[in-house]
Amino acid sequence: MGEGVTMHLSSEKGFSLAETVVAMGVLTVGILGAASVLVAGMTNLNSSPSDVIVAQKATQAIEAVFAARDSKRLTWPQINNVSKGGVFLDGPQSLTVPGNDGLVDTSDDGAIETVDLPGQTITLSNYTREIKIEDIANENGQLRKITVTVTYQNGAIKRSYVLMTYISSYS
């Protein structure tokens, strides 16, 4: 009657250390990925008011140039940068209140602009705008390209908005 004791060892009970380490690694990568998406979303959310402001300020500059041409406040040679005999200052300029001519980025501009948003007033001191006007090679010289670049600092990131259009001497 000597029945022997039989032991059954099974490796299927619980997780091994290697499986646990791999699972923790996968979980960590997933959490870090989700955290980076959250940080990117918060950064974009933080810059949303500024994105609206730069788009508006670039559009405002383009519309002012067209209005000055259409109303004959500026002649065709004046619709150019100062370095080419025009009225628009060369290089990036602070966003200022237009002067008596009603145009931005000219020599008679006023103080730094402010923008009223719900619950706050923002001074646009960390924004710049550059109006670059280039002649387009054509046979009569009556076409120019206007590029407006508005740049601002959002934390450690410098962001830019570029708006480009063409203008002819004919209104």
C-alpha cells in the first residue's frame, strides 16, 4: 500500500517577474504618451487668444494697404518699403496704433497696441509685424507681392503667422 505522493508543479500560477517588468514598461510608455499629448494640448490652448490676435493684425495690415490704394491716399510708388522709396518700414516692427495716415508700420505710428479680451487687457509688447513688399517681374511693373509676418513669444516657443497676397496698381 505504498502509494507515493505525487507533486504537480505548474508554471501557470501567477505572473513571472519578466512578464511584470514588460507590462510595467508598456504601461509607462502609454502614460508618458498621454501626458505629452496633454502638455501639447495645454500649450495650444494657452496660445489660442494670441493666434486669433496675430491673424487679425496681419489681415488688418493687408486691408489697410488695399484701402490706401483704393482711396488714393497712397500712390503706386509709395506702396513699398522705405528702402525702395515707399512708406512701409523695413524689418519687424512693434505692433503699434496707426498714425494719422491710418496705416500700420509707417513712420507716424503711435504707442504699442492693447487688446481687450474678456476679463483681461493684453498689451501687445511681445508681438512684431513685418510688412515686406516685393515687385513681381512682369512687363509693366504693376504687380507686387505683400507678405505680412506677425511673430510673438509663447513661453519658450516663438510662433509666427504669415499672410501673403498680391496687389496691382489698378484699383
